[in-house]
Amino acid sequence: MANQYGALTDHFGLIGATGALYQKAVLVAASSTPVAKSVNRAQDLNGDNAAEAAAGQTAAGTLAEVSCTYALDQATVNLNTLELGELVAGTIARTLTAVTSNGAWPQITVTGLFNALTVVAPTGKLNKFSITDSITLTNAKRAQVLDFTVDAACRLTGSTYTASIETAEQANGVGVIVAHGLSGGVVTQSCELVAITDVAAWTPGGTWIETQAPGAGEPQAGWHTTSAAAEKLLARDAAA
């Protein structure tokens, strides 16, 4: 029986020799889960289930939802070196989340599909959504600013940056998936703050739409805390 202790798979190839996180991060968690099928049942004249059939996978039955978490422990990385979409044929990255917090190494989690089927790009476009925000994360165990500033009256305790796209699938008449597609494109950022000498406040970068202004959590005999968020569009790459 093979040893299954500590066996991790870099599904997106980010820490390989040609990956954006090569010699910058270590893979700390990975998962691969086959896409679940749905079961349809037919009833007889008594209302009893008499037959059933499954649908919702590819003909090969190998489509899987995959996830990888990388900890930045050796260098800095700029998020604009990363991208979503069809990284290579059959592998689609559809969400990327970078998280920083006090006392923890920055982590980047990517989720998507493995063994996906044909993806056709729109005319003049690619199946890639490059991250364009120039945000550098460092290999330090602390909360880090993203594309925002924090008022001097408060302190940053955590931050999150998430880029996401949508995937779609086309099934044939018997429910077998025969093609995949990509669309959408949204980026969100958020922060957690603790008030020190005055109320907590932040200012997101100029291209962001603030979706949640700082509020105030007021625990008994404790520092006031808050969170804030903003978002903007993530554009699809144009063909060369």
C-alpha cells in the first residue's frame, strides 16, 4: 500500500520551474474531488422507482474540482504575475484568493477544474484573465496592505484579495458534459482593522468601488474593530 502521508499535487503548476510561484512559495494543501453526478429516476404506475440513470460527468468520467494552497515563505510575489482561466489545455483556474494576517505567512489559494473539455475563446480574445493590480506580497508573518491605504488612527490586522471568473458546461442529450466555457471576471479586496486613537478608516485605490465602508464592532473593554471591502471588474485578455 502506497504511503499517502504528505502527498501533495500542484494541480496548477505554480511552483514548478516555469510557474509564477517557483522558488517563492511552498504547497501546503491540495485537493481533487470528482465532479458529482446527478441521478434521474423513473417511476412505474405505482409511483415506485423502477429505473435510474446518472448524468453530469464527461464521457471519460475524469472531470474534477481541484484546489491548491501555497504559502509564501521565501521571497516576494506580485499578484500581477498570476492569472485565471485556461492555464493549459484541460486545467482551468477560476478563483484565486490571497490572504494575509498578523502572525501568519501570506497564503494564495487557487481553485478550478482539472480534465476540463474544449474551451473556445471569443473572437479577438483569449481564455485568460490576467491580474493587472500591482500588489506585492512579502514573506512576512503580518497583515499587508493591498490596493488601499489605512488611516494612521488604526492598524491593519488582515487583508484578502480574491479574483474570480465563472465556468459553464454544455451537456448533450443524455447529460454527458461535452464542452466548457469561461465568462465574467470580478476582483474583490477586503481588510480588517482595529481602532487605536480614533475610528478605523481606509481608502481603496482609485479604480475600486467601495462595497462596504468601515463600521464598528464594540466589544466590552476591548478595542473597536471593523472590516471594509471593495470590488472592480477583471477583464479578459485580448489576443495578440
